[in-house]
Amino acid sequence: MTSARPKIDFDAKIPNNVDLAGDRKLQRALERWQPNFLDWWGDMGPAVDTKDVYLRTAVDVGRDGWAHFDHVPMNEYRWGVFLSEHDPDRTIAFGEHKGEPVWQEVPGEYRADLQRLIVIQGDTEPASVEQQRFLGATAPSLYDMRNLFQVNVEEGRHLWAMVYLLHAYFGRAGREEADQLLARNSGSDDSPRILGAFNEETPDWLSFYMFTYFTDRDGKYQLGTLKESGFDPLSRTCEFMLKEEAHHMFVGTTGIDRVVRRTAELMQTHDTDEVAGAGGIPLTMIQKYINFHYTVSLDLFGNESSTNAANYFTAGIKGRWQEERRDDDHRLADDAGHVDAFRDGQITRNEVPALLALNQDLRHEYINDCKTGLKRWNRILQKAGIDAELYLPHVGFNRQVGAFAGAHITPDGKVVSESDWKARKDAWLPTELDKTHVRSLMHPVLEPGKIASWIAPPSTGINDKPVDFEYVHFH
Amino acid sequence: MTVLDEPVNETVAPERVPHVDFDTSPDRYRHWRFTVDGETATVYLDVDEGGGLVPGYELKLNSYDLGVDIELHDLTQRLRFEYPQVRSIVLTSGKDSNFCAGANIRMLAGSSHPWKVNFCKFTNETRNGIEDMSAAGQTWIAALNGTAAGGGYEMALACERILLVDDRSSAVSLPEVPLLGVLPGTGGLTRVIDKRRVRKDRADVFATKSEGFGGRKAVEWKLVDEAVARREWDRVVAERAEELKGDRPADAQGIALSPLARTEADDAITYDHVRVTIDRGARTATLVVAVPEMTDDPAALHEQGAAHPLLAITRELDDAILRLRTNELEIGTWLILTEGAVEHALAADRLIADHQDDWLVAETTRFLKRTLKRLDVTSRSLIALIEPGSCFAGPFLELALACDRQYMLEGTFEEAEDATLPSGAEATEPATLVVTNAQFGTFPMGNGLSRLESRFYGESLDDVPRDTPLTGADADDAGLVTDAPDDIDWTDEIRILLEERASLSPDALTGMEANHRFVGPETMETRIFGRLTAWQNWIFVRPNASGPEGALRKYGTGRKADFDQKRV
């Protein structure tokens, strides 16, 4: 059979370590998909018109290759396809196939489940780009704008990574799913993104930092469990994505650091908690944003007790966080576990087979990880001599998914009546007034080295560049 | 009914289940003999008690097992092809006072579930084949010279006329329900009401009355056509054989059904034109039907006889289906391919379409029809792979249409290793299939519809492109294939499909496929293979039949079955 291809010089346009130039199946799939992706990026990607941005591009998986920095026009960014190094001796670490060699092809038996997992993961990646589309216009500094775009292009690359798996391993059905990843849009009425949290807008930079801290951290844990997968290409893809995801966490962690630091400065300078008038974000408001983003992200882990997660584990397609470091039989067929429960108006726990408790297990890992940020931010407050502390609300607070959905639990873990909860809700979650105040602070600062009033400058620049480096060029 | 004097509690251990061979010939029969006198043949059931297929039971009272039925099947084929001048066939017993006690109970009680199911399926196909013979001018007459119980009576029910000797003791009966807690599994319940039009209340009385009915009562209730006194017996039987002669050409010269040339290896069965390879890891069998050049001249069929490609292919395919079905229970998916020039298949198509007035062409066509019907009731996932180098045209397109799904390569293979057919690897022309007259009624399914009608049930067939080669894309547009991937997608699509299929429950697949294959009208045949068989197979696995206290196990032990009384 003949057809007009390749139209695209694949290796030049698409950095990769998957032998794209030698794989006509992938080439054909990408030939059709890549123009659609670029259209999507044009329509749904960052709305700010820039000349070029100082971005990191992965051109290889090695130490030198994965972090290649340069000023790049956004629409010429080279989204690549990378898998971490192949380990020919790798075996499946858990489930009923434990000890067998990992799969290099999709086992037909698990096609549907694997495809679903990849589609759900893939759906979140472009969603956040869509959610953050207009943020660039109000960036508090060029440094922050650059970080936003870095996150955006990498979310784009993560979409590529999932699309690569769909194209390379799932045949025609995979190609159709890859198309759908571009057809669904965040917040769309007709075809929204699959997971609720990814249809929420990211209206301001505080939300952005919260999102990258809390919601991208969910992504880290999901990727971490997929990295354990017996389907080796998925495992290797996720392992490489985790490196990039770490940068997104960094943007969130340091972003909230800097907001807290600035608030502390203003509190001291003006000797008041009410820093709103001084162009800052009060600690109570920061706490409300934490409450909201943390709880929405907890929902992403699904039901406490999940037969899907159990099936994925037994099948060997999705493991636990750091599966191989765990000290058990990695099959869990006869073990028991505990999951959170809400029964007769009481917060309690149920004993269930360990296999059914895997979502709870992962959420637990996530919660512990989230606590590290709180420690950082409270240390900043402490050093500034401020008494107040930020905290993570109770796991049952403001939940829409799982055991606590429908329960009325306060941030400190007390069960209250619905009317009571609603009456006090404005003290716990961002109100319209809070959001209006935060939005009112969002003015772009485009001069190199300058910073908005509500946030402290970063302590260092990107890739050893100074903070006042011109990270973004405009036309 | 075979009377047992010792309990039967063990099932047939795997090592005792033989590799079943369907080859036989009259000189090797142990249970049957037949005579041909002019235009009438007389077939005697004369079971060798010690000739069971599996050790562990005696075939008393002319009871039968699969081995007996394999001979009957062979016998029907001989009468069709070797004695085409025969116009009536008298079925009787070679024993003095007993016609047939039906399927051997000890054999049934000791058999595994799949064995029982396969046994019933094959016997049902043979009974249907007997009716197909009568329809083709070789009329079967049951001359019950003694009691016909259970499967024995069901054998008579497959005949067009039933004569029962009226000796005040011989009877016909269906004692399965009252004595064994199972159903008459070879169409008995169905034929009593559908074919013989026995009223349902009388059928209910009859099927629960273990001793059955004889004489006038049996005639009055339409269970038999005539009760004939002993002294009249020979004369009446001969008269009926004369009166009921079907329509056959007087000058028909039979052809010999020579033994099939077949070589068997562990994972392969190879015939002249059909070859089967088994992948035990993947639990798939690949059946390739190679169609050689042939002429559309019926004289060649008469001259070559069993060696003629169309007849040879049909025999080989039939044998392959039976062997895989009986001996390879875990091979759950069959990939069906054809190989050869489309023109070869179209020559066969013309032979069939233009020469139905030739008895041998017509007989061969009916044989192919029955073989295709075997596929329809085969409890395996059937997938047609339509690759370059194939010839799914006319009669051979029926093979693809009988499958649960059809995958056709659009274009050719760029990489030789993707091709299943060696000849397809180098093919420079894409695969085509051709719809012909053969899709419009020549090969009806059990539901009376063609496979094409069944496929597009309730829709017009006017737009189906006929007599023109269709590529993958054309066939996909016409709805004749499930999908038409190109060579880039082919290997992955097929591999994933097969792996996914292999991971599904074999029981659920069997049930699903059987439901999807038969749309539309119910016929006696679909009722036998659907309703009757499905209920029977359910009853077979229930403790009330097969459990240690079940009726099938307790029969002949002197102890009663202990039923779970809940109605389900």
C-alpha cells in the first residue's frame, strides 16, 4: 500500500526515543493527530501573545537531555515522546502475574482497563492547560509567567505521552480515544473533561499555585501507581513524566511559600491580620483556598473502597505507591485493610479486604505528602514571628466523592447538621468576596525583576539565571 | 431403557475419554447393517453390547453411545452418495423384541458435561440429516419391531412415517423425565408437538409416563402412524416402503466415499484441501480451506467423485469441525480462512447454481449446507480472516458469514510476517469477496433464512452488491465485514481481539454467540438447538440430574433420587 508520507520530519519535529522515524504505524497516527493538537493548542492553549519564552525542552531521557533550556516561540515548542530507560529484566511486581516478565504489548485481556486508565490520565493533562488559559494575562512576574507556560507545555507533552501509548498499542480504538482527548474541553457543557476537578476554572494565581500544589500532586500519585504497571511502556512513560511533574509541584510549593511570605511581611509592616487593604492576601483567605483545593483533590482518589482499583492491582496494571519498597506479599489476596466510613452520623472505619482499600491507601500517602507543604509555610510564619498556623482540613470536610460525600463535617473534624455547616461554610471556603479580592490583585507585572504586591519574589531564578532575567519576550 | 444393577457415581476420567475418530465404513460397523433391494434400503440397528466407545458400560437393549451414532452418520452418507437410487429407507432393529432403548444411561451418568453436550449435538445433527434425506427423496420409515424408548423413539421421530408392531407389549415412550430427571435430548419433546402435532396436554402425559403407549392409543395420540399386527408386519412395512418412495433419478450411479486422506500431528490436522493448526497457548485453531482450480461441469464431479474439490473440501471441513469440536474442548476460538483464486470459488458457485437438477451436485450442495449448519451450532468463537490470497466467494463466502465476526484486510501486507496465509504474504492484489446467488437461499440456516438474510434481518437485501468483487472498504461499506483494517493496524487489531476473546468466560461466549447467530423465526431446528438443548444442558449440570443424589446417578441403584424441591 502506498500513501503520501511522511509529511513530517518526525525526529526533528518530535524529539523522541521510541524510533518514531522507523514506525509507520505511529507516523500515520501522529500525522493526523499532530495538526489537530496544534489547532487545539492555538484555540485552548495560553492566550497571551508572546514572542518567545525561556523553556525547558526534553530532547532525551539522559541527565543532559531532559532539561534543555532556551528561548522558544510557544507554537514551535517541540513536544517529544520519551520513555525512561528500558530494563530488560523488569518483572511484574504485584498481583496475580507477580514475577512474570513485564508486558511489552497490551495483553488483550486487559486492553479495556488499560485503555481506560490511560484515557483518564491523558484527559487531565490538556484539561489543566485549558483551565489555565487566561492566567498569563495577569502574571505577577515574568518569572511566574514563564513557570506557567512551562507547566502548560509539559502538560501538553504529558498528553503526547498518553497519546503515544494509545497510538502505539491500542490500534484503531486507541486512535479514536486520542482524538477524543482533544474534543473534550474543560468546563464545556457538551463534552466536559472526565474528572470534575478538571472542569473547575483556575481564575487567579493563588488558585494556580494551589492547583499545582494539591491537584498536580494527585497526578503525581496517579503516575506513581501507573509507573508500577506490568505494561512496561506505560510504566516507562510515567516514570519520565514524574520528573516533569516534580517541577509542577515546585511551582506550587514555592508559589504558596511566596504568598505566605508576602502576607507575613505585610502583617508585620502593618501590624494587622487584615492585610487585604495593604494589597495582600490574608492568612484566613489562604486557608480557605487550601481547604477548597485540598478537598477537591482528595475527591480525585475515588471511593475509599474500590473494586476497580482491586481489579487493576490483581491484574498487575496499576500498583501501589512505591510498590516495590513495601514489605508484604504484593498480592494482598488474604489481607485486610481499613477504610474511612461515615455511618449513623459518625466518622468511623470499616475493615475490608486489603485489595478493596487501595484508593484509601493512595489517598493516605498523598495526605502525608501534602503535610510537608504545611510545615514549610508554617515555618515561614514562625520565622516571621507570627503565631497563626495553616493546616490541612479533616479528610471528611467538603467531600463530594466517597464515604464522606453528603456528610457535614467541619475542617476540624466535627460532624454538624447541614444547616449548621451551611451557615459556617463562608468561614471555611472561599466566598465570592474572597475571590473578588484575590482577582482584584491580579495585575500583570511584565517588567523583568519586578513583582506584584501580593507575592514575594522568588529566591532564585530558573536554570541559574537571575531573577530579573527576561524569561519572556514579547512582540 | 438399559437397566443397571450397580450404582454409577464416577464421571469418565479424562484418560478414559478417547480421542474420537469419525472415520468408519460399512465393513467396520459394529452396530449397524443395511441391505439395499432395488430402490429400498433396510437399515438394522443391532448394537454390539461390548462395543462401547468408552470402557465402563455395556450397550444393552440396543442402547447407543456416540460410537453407534458415528456409524449411523456414516451410513446416512453412504446411502446418499453411494446408493443414490434408493428412494425409501426402512429403519428397524436387528434384535428380536426390542427396537432401541435410547442413549445408554450408564454412559450418560458417567460422562462429563461437555461429553454429554457434544454427544447430544452430534446425534441431533444426524437426526436433522435424516429429515434432510427424506426431503431430498430418500424417505425414512421407522419400522419399530419392538419398544422404542427415549432416544430410540426420537430416532423414529426423525423418520417420516412410524410403524409400531402391535403385539400388546411394544410401546413408544419418552421416559427421561420420570426415570432420569433429564429431557429427551434429541428433539423428542419438540418433534412430538411440532412435527407430529400431538396436543400439548397429551404430550405432557406421554412425556411423564415412563412406560409410554403402544397399539391403538399410540396411533390415536399420533405418537405413531400405524400399529401393525405381527402377522401383517412384513407386508405392511414393504408396502409403506413402496408407497413412500421419494423422487430420485432412476439412472443415478453412486460414487464411492473413499477414506479421507488425513494426517494428524499434536497441533495440526492436514487434509488435501483443509488444514487445521492449533495454537494451544492462545487457545485458537486456524482452519484454512484451500480451494483449487475446478470446472463448473457436473461431469467432472461424477468422474472424480469423492476426489472432486467441492465434495472433498466439504468432507474434510465436516470432519475437521467434528474433530475440533469433540477432541479440542479448550480451543475456544476458530479462525477461518480460505485460500485460492476467487475464480476457483466462482467455478464451484456456477456448478452449484446451474446444476441442481444433477443429483450429485444437489447432494453435494446439501452436504455443504449441513456442514455450514454445523458451524452455526458450534460452541466456539468463529472469526473469519479475509486476507489477500483468499477466495471468500459464492459458497465459500458462507464460511465467513457463518462466523461471529469477519475481518478483512484493506490493501495488501507490506510485511510478510503479518500474513496468515503463506500465499497472502506475497500477494500484490488486495483480498476481494464476492456475493453470489449462493447467499440467497442455497444454504439456509436452521432458522430457514440465508446467512445474509440473518445478517441483515428485517432489512432489504437489494443494495447488497452481487457478482462483483468487493475490497475491504467495499465490503465494510456493504456491511459484509465487521472491520477492514489496513496492514498497519491488522496485526494488533487481530491479536488484541483474540486475546480479549480468550479472556472471556467460555460459557457466556457460547450463550452469547448462540443467541446472536439465530435471528428471526423459530423453526423445529432452532427450537431443538436453542430451547431444548439449552434447557437440557442446564438440567445436565443441576444436582437434581447429575449430583450424587440426582436421578441420573441414582437410576438403576434401587434408590430414589433426592431432589432439591425448589422450582427455579
